[in-house]
Amino acid sequence: MNRRNFVTSACLGSASLVLDRLVPAAQKGAERPLPPIKVHALSQRKPSPLGMPGLFPGRVVEVFDPEAMADHRVSQPVVRHMLERGMLELTGENSVQAAWAKFLTPADVVGIKINPSGVPACGTSPELIREVIRSVEQVGVPHRNIVVYDRFDFQIKTGDYRKSLPTGIRIVGIESEYDRTGRSLEGYDRNVYWEARLFDESEARSYMASVVSQQVTKIINLPTLKDHSAAGVTGCLKNLSYGSFNNMGRTHQPPHTFTDPLIGMMCAMDPLRSKAVLHIMDGMKQVWHGGPLTQLPEFIAETKTLYLGTDPVAVDMIELESIEAKRRQEGAPSLWECRPESLTLNEEEFYHNPRKNLFCRQPEHVAAAGKLGLGISDRKRIDLARIRLG
């Protein structure tokens, strides 16, 4: 990769025409025109076959074990078995080490993108992170070359991840606290950014984290199974995009949001696209309303499931299916529904009433990412393998 060789365009180079076609979808429910977007990304001389949608487009493995949680705690040995079975099923390999070796080499610097948003009630479980670290080490990647990271250090502290993960693992919180101005650039690469003035904000750029652009060579994405008041869901795509760029609070102001097309657009930016090679969704718990930050147990179900794939679009489509089914079961409105009477500016009302929302959600961001080439969103083309253990 040549850092002096950049792609600068209104959208994403060869993907610009596709993004143009997504504009009407992005405006649906937002009632605001999509402003011009400028992307400044690193070019790839030869795109990696491991980059999104990866080695197995359209393939998702769902692993469920009724013993995965006991007394509201994740079982370490059970999640290990679930992860091993899932990796064997995804890759078709005969050994767990061979399965992981399809994505990693001992020379890699491996970033593990967690999701601590919503801790302590719901975040990427330390038990799953420990098993991923163990698997990465078995491929030959040394301790010093494993980086667990997320955008907000204060959420990492709230989740107590530094105490619950193995010593010697580097844990990076890119920002010490929430920066609403977007002017704090420590930890961000000034050569990789997207630019748009969405709500007349003073800082119009969002920069990619340096740990993503400069330090790690591969990324294993560990999102959680939860809804999101603006995007519809926080899945593989949103965990990668919003967790890897600064100044993201400006992308949605109630009731308007530009999560579509921005989520897919950011994931399609290199080097993020090329480095994200594997997605393992932590579905030990499912947040079906109030995400991503709710702490209310009535909106959090123990689902005891992992979802694995190299295609983030396909995994997120299955996530959408799961949360939509739960909301229907609970009598809550569809993630796609947006009626004036369902909107509220009162956050307390939103958090306690599943029939209210802060935004017109945009779950269509998943299909939009598929149109950018990040994966398969057509449910009929998604190969879902269900494994039941226990």
C-alpha cells in the first residue's frame, strides 16, 4: 500500500454511481437532502481477497447452545466449543487451527474490534474475546501483536475489559471521552477521512483511527446483537464504521439520520474494507429495544447464540431478521416503521416505551452496503447454517 497514492472523489471511485443510486433510500424518512460527500481513502494496488465480503460471501453460521449462559453469565467452556464448531462449519476445515489460518498468519498484527457500547448490561462478552485471543495465538500471532480496540476508552473502562482480558494484550480506547466537536484528532489518521456538512456542523470531516489505517494488518469484528435507534441495528457494519471514525455524533440529530448511506460508505473505505476479514457476532444477549445504550432488562433477552461469517451484510441481514421477529413477538413496531406519532424527543420516553423512537430508523443501510459490494443482502441468496449444541 502506497500512502502517497490516494483516492479522492465525491463518493468511492468506481462505486460512485452505486452510491448515487442510494441517495433516495438515504433520504427516506430523513426529510433532509443528502449533501455532497467527499472521501479520501487509501488506494489498494491489489484488493485483498480476504476483505469484505471475504472468502465466503453470503454464508452465515448460527451456533446456539442452551447452556451458553447460567445465572446471567457466559460459560467460558461452552462459548469455546461454540466458536470452534462455528469456525469449522464456516471454513470447511478439519481442524480449528486450520480454520483460523485461512484468515491470519503469524506475521499479522491483529485488531479485535469489540463493542462496549451498552455495558455493563450488554457488550461484547469478555469470554468470547478471550476465546478469540486464544485462537489467534494458536495460529502463531504473539501477544504483542494483538490489539483489542474500540472508539471510546470510557466505555472500555465501564466494561472492565482491562481486568478481564489476558495480561500483555494491548487494549486501545481511541478517545478518552465523547468529543462532540470532532476537533480532537489524537489517535486518528489525517490522511484518511470522509467529508460532508450534514447538519451545518463546524467540523465537517470524520477521520479513520490510526490503529486501523496504520497499525493492524487484519481485523476480527466482534459486534453484538442489538437494535439501534437511528440505524435500525448495531451489527457488523455499524460496529466497524462508527467505531473506527471520529466525529460521528453529527450523522444523526433527532429525528433525522444519515446512517444510510454513511455506514456502508465508511466500511467500503480502504484500508478498513481490506483488513476486516472475519465477523463473529456476540448473540449471547439480544437487545430488541433501546439500543445501543439501554440497561433495562425487560428489553434484553438471553439468546445464547453466535453468528459467524466473512460477509458483514449477510450476518447483519440475519441479525435484522432476529430482532424484527422478537419485536413482532413483543408487539413492538417494525424496525422499518416510521410514523409521526411514534417519534419522540424525550429520551426517557424512548428508553421505556418500545412503541416510541428517536429517529426514523434506517435498517435499509444493510442492503445499501450490499449494493456497494460489501456483501449479499438478498435473503434468498444467504446460506444460513444453523447448529444446535447442548
